[in-house]
Amino acid sequence: MTKSALQIARAAYQPKVPKTLKGNVTIEEGAPTQSVSDQEEIKRLFPNTYGMPIIKFIPSDKPMGEKPVNVGVILSGGQAPGGHNVIAGIFDGIKDLHKDSRLYGFILGPEGLIKHRYMELTAEIIDEYRNTGGFDIIGSGRTKLESKAQFDKGLEILKELNISALVIIGGDDSNTNACVLAEYYKSINAGVQVIGCPKTIDGDLKNEMIETSFGFDTACKVYSEVIGNIQRDCNSSRKYWHFIKLMGRSASHIALECALQVQPNICIISEEVEAQNQSLDDVINYVAEIVAKRAENGNNYGTVLIPEGLIEFIPAMKKLIAELSDYLAHHEEEFKIIKRSAQREYITSKLSPENSAIYASLPEAVARQLTLDRDPHGNVQVSLIETEKLLAEMVGKRLKEWTKKGKFVGKFATQVHFFGYEGRCAAPSNYDADYCYSLGYTAAGLIGAGKTGYMSSVRNTTAPASEWIAGGVPITMMMNMERRHGEMKPVIQKALVKLDGAPFKVFDSKRNNWAINTDYVYPGPIQYFGPTEVCDQPTKTLQIEQTK
Ligand code: FBP
């Protein structure tokens, strides 16, 4: 494998770890815990893993492990920088428990467990992947681990390989499933512990005990670098408005973090759009008004950040999508035979007057995307909708109307961008490299302590790494009951952007200034070597949240 100079230098990087993970450790248990809500129901559903205490690692004078342990690991869902370091941390952790411990990776996500596809992760393999981005060491996948049949099938291979602990590295849904699996294996005395690790660039798996999901830091830094570059380009030629969509699924954490890093002219926050019951028209007017104001000052350029999930958060669009999905689900065959050129008119004639009017107002491409792109459940895949083009086009239309009325005197030329995949496999920042390794090493400690149904937790991460607090949180503690596919289910509560949270408040206090007075920040590329204030800083979101 040919390696870049950075890869070679990075291979030698020693992740910084909390001092409580160095040398012999033991656990300190706190008081019993409760789920965030629906306590009785969740206790009933998880009789074996409910109410367990929070765990903290503390130094000890004796080693924790006496005998070797075989561990399995699964990468679940979308890629996030640092996954390889979680695996390296688990590997080193279980080797420190006992030198004959072994680690097996299940190939291409949870499906590997069900289909019995695996590989042993030896020291040679692990060394090739330390501090690298990507999930390619074993691959990832989106198969949901949720049925008893899958759990039993998985247990066959775990028994065959003498694996007594499984680490599932995933987002909120995968960790919910990890907890269901932990409960099931405990209820049948399977002798397999299950530990979760918080992963997702989206940043929406976080709570009091999980400060951030890994990968969010690196992904946001990569996006902020390129947005910063675009802003400098924009400020140099002064002729384009750049509409930039950012990944993140439903939550706007990525857009908000990038806004805090680069100080764009506009950043839309989906959660605010929903809370204020804004229509698409309101969002268009908001952007167009800033464009017009800047034009008054002779500034016919700017940047607009748009979270990927925006469309779902505009209440009127949500209604349109729901009616459209329902209609198409029942009239698929009829729709298929309509000529492409007549499809738009056909749909417009079938919807309620309110939805029909919104649909008719959408640009051609977006209208088509809404009718064509369905996932296996029949839902529109909002990530495939080009919201950046939708906004650019509709703002353009609005400005033309205003030009006629004399309300806009300026030029409006646009460029559109979508950043997502560019950041998911980037070489982890020092923060993610250290955080991920610590999460993995902590998972090994939880295995050594015989725990199951826990998520690896590393806190206090705005302090130097040596001061970080490592331990475990019972997954049931993060759960509540939510309606999913028409049924009430126990799930880890998804963390959307809180409008009363400190990061949003900081953004809110500055955005009007950023809109009119160009005050761009250019973060530049992630730095791996150099002074700590350049290389080791956590996200602005975390820094603001943890400012006492
Ligand atoms: P996870 O929640 O699984 O970590 O995925 C994050 C994400 O990158 C989202 O931001 C994005 O909407 C989605 O994955 C894209 O999915 P895919 O990789 O299947 O195209």
C-alpha cells in the first residue's frame, strides 16, 4: 500500500489518554440510574440492564484482567473520522487486560455478525490503521440488528469464536439496538457482554454523559476549512452568493458548528425554522432580504449555510411530502406510465390545494426529486434533495420580483455546493484521534470489569486529555419511548440543536452582524503537528457548552 508522507508521520502519533486509563485501573460505581423519561416502561422492557450505575475508572494497584478475552467489533452506519482509533484502543486495551486476548472484526457492519463474515484483527493489521480516517479496516453497513433471529444467528458465530464481548460502534439507533442485544444476551445467559461507542459526524448522539459523538470534530473542521476557502474566494472576486448544504441528517449541529467557526453571512438552523413554524417562503424572504441589504452597500456576494435536513423541518413542506408519499405509495403504477413531461402537472392536480400550490412553486429538479427518490420504506430521501439549489433558485426568483418593484438593486449570481462525504473519512484531528482511542480503551476496560449494556463515555474533553474522565453509562439511562413506524419503541433520545442552548445563543447574538458586515473567519486545514492551541482545540460547540 503506497502511503502519503502525512500517513507515515501520523502512524507514529501516540494518542493522548486520560491519566486514569494509564497503568492499572479499577471501577468506581455511582448511584443507580433512571432513563430520561418513561421510566416504568423502559424498566419493564429492560429488566436485566435497567437502573445500572454510572461507572468511572480510577487508578488501582492490581491489574484488572486475569485471563484472555476474545472480543468482536462492529462498525455500524455512516463513516466518521476516528473509527480506526476506537478499534486500536479496544485492541490495546484488551491486550493490556491479557496478552493472549484476541479481537475479531465483523465485516461490513452488523450484517457481518449475522452472515458470519469476520476477520481476526492482529497487531500488524491494527498498526496499519492507527490514526487513519475511514472505516475500511473492516467496512461498515446499515443493516439493523433488531430481531431475535438475528441475535441468535449472531450468537452462533460468537460462540464458535469464543467471543465473550461485542463492541458496537454506531449512532443512536445502533446503540439502541446494542442495548436490546445486551438485554437479550443477558436474559438468556448467553455469556456475551455488549458495549456501545458513540459515533456519528452528525453530532446528535450527545447528552449529559456523552459530550459529543466521535467524528463530529474532524468533519466540522474539514467543512469549515473549505467554507473558509470559499469565503476568501468570495471576498476576493465579490461576485457570487455561495449556497452551501452541509450533511447532518435531521440535526443542524454541523451547520451551527461551521457557522461558529467561519462566521458566514447566513446560516439556517432547521430546528429554529420548525419552532417558528416558518414556511419555505419565510426562509426565502429571510435570505433575499439579507442579499438585498448587502447589495445596498455594494456587496453582491455572500455565503449561506444550509443544513441537510432543512426541508423536513419546514412544517408546510413536511405536510406536502407526507401527502405526496402517501399518494405515490397508492398510485405507483398509475404514476409510472405518465410521460415525464406531464408528471408535474399530474401531481399538481392530485394534491390538496394547499400542497398543490407549494408543489407547483418548486423548481423543476426539486419537484422531480420529491417524486422519484424513495427509500425502501417509501419515504423521500431528503438527503438527495438539492436544497442548496432550491434556495438559490427561489431566492433568485424573489429578487427578480423585487427588482421590478425597485426593492432590489444589485446583482445576484450563485454557486452551489454540498459538503458531506468529503469529511466523513478525513484523517482524524488530534481531538478525534485521542477521543476515539480513549473511547476504545475505555470499552476494553468495561469488558474487563464484566459490564454489559453500557456505552463507553469519555468526558471533560475541553480540558487537557490527561484530565479527561473515562467510564461507562448505562444505555438505558439515555432512553425514552418514541413512535417509530407507527409503534412506540424504546430509543436513545436524539439530540437536536437546542434553541435555548449556549451554542445557538452565541450564534444568535452575532448573526445579524455577520449578515451585513463581512466578518469571515478562515480556519484553514486541520493541523496535526504544532502548538496545542492550533492542533488540539475541540469544537466551538463543546467549548461554548463547557464554559462555566
Ligand atoms: P450516521 O448517522 O449513520 O453516522 O450517518 C451520518 C450521515 O453521514 C448523515 O449525515 C447522512 O445523511 C447519511 O449518513 C448519508 O448516508 P449514506 O452514507 O448512506 O449515503
